[in-house]
Amino acid sequence: MARNLYQPNNLRDEKALVLFSGGQDSATCLAWALARFSSVETIGFDYGQRHRVELDCRSAVIECIRREFPAWAKNLGQDQTIDLAVLGEISQTALTSDTAIAFEQNGLPNTFVPGRNLMFFTFSAAIGYRRGARHLIGGMCETDYSGYPDCRDDTLKALQATLSLGMGHRFVIHTPLMWRDKAATWALAHALGGDPLVELIREETHSCYLGDRTHHHAWGYGCGDCPACQLRRRGWEAYAGAAG
Ligand code: ZN
């Protein structure tokens, strides 16, 4: 009988690549991966995003994990940032230019960067192919999100099939947050790493679309008004209310 590659014991020995932006969701996914795989690498993308401060937060989060979570630190491998400036140049959205954030006629906010997650996963698969990592992990979620079609479960399942076929290599796309709202994402962080991980994510990760790290709130740094800040605040309040 064929060996079942999906048994937990075998999974542990395999290599995973986490799409790590420096935000709350991908930091939670990084912890999720470190708790499951013995070898975890991280990848980030610089596409001229307005919230470039997110990229600075990446190294702060990684340093904190190395320092405060020794059991995870030994599983944490190299980190790399890929230059995707061309994505910012062609997309002209409120995430990559100095435009007010608003909703467009199709119901999507103008922060939507078309094809962003498709490109992120395609680049990650190309790197995973070379580095022997077939598990690709992203923080996409369609429970508590802005309606971006490339965050949807069906999109990513189709992409998993496309990448596996197109590269002749079995990839598995994991999206641990897909069916969790933001409060449940905080609860997952707590289940994985207790108060120290919640604290790390609250203080060191960044979600604000405007890149504001001058205003500090109970839920972390941000302008407090943009859609990302509102989601983060509401999630934190629901989590803290349930926990307290
Ligand atoms: Zn904000």
C-alpha cells in the first residue's frame, strides 16, 4: 500500500514555506507552521505597498520568535524578501499609491491589488520547488475579510491544483485562518503560544493600510480608521471580551 504522506508524523519532517508579510494573520500562520513542521522558511514581497512598515515588522517578529520561543527557533530557517516592484507599477491601487481608500462599483475596496495572492503563491511555489518545500502557508481568510477574490478558499484550491500540475510537483496550500474570524485568529495565537505570542503579535505585527506606527491602541499600532485597523480592532475587542 502506498505510504500516506499526510500522516502527522511524516508531515513534521517536511519543509514549509510561509508567506510572511509582518501582519497579524501571517504571523499567526508562522506560529502555526512552526508548531507543525520541523523546517519552516519565510518569504516576503516588496511591491511598493504603502504600508512598507510591515516589511520592517517582519524582521522584528522573526527576531522575537528566535529569542522568546526556543522550541520554534530551531525549526525556523532562512527568510527572504522578493522584489515585486512591477506589481505596484501595474496595479495603481490605494495600497500602492497615495489615493484615498474607498469602495468601487464592484463592491471591492480600491485597496485590492489584482492577482496579488496568485503571484505571491506562484513565486513561493517556484522557490519551494527549488528548496524542497511543498507546503505553502498563507494567512488568507474569507470569514472576516474585504472580499478580495484571491483570498477565497476555492481560488486557492484551484491554484494549488494549477501549481502542482504546472510545476509537476505536489504542492499543498495551507490556509489555517480561512474559516476563522479575527477574534478566533487571536484565540489561535493564544492556543499556539499563550500570552507571550499574543503580546508579540499585538506589539510587533502591523496591519494598518496607511503604515501608521505612531498611534498605539490596546490592539496594537495603527491609524485606527482604515479598514484593516477597524477589522483588527473589532477582532481584538471580541477576543479580549470573551477572554476577560
Ligand atoms: Zn489604519
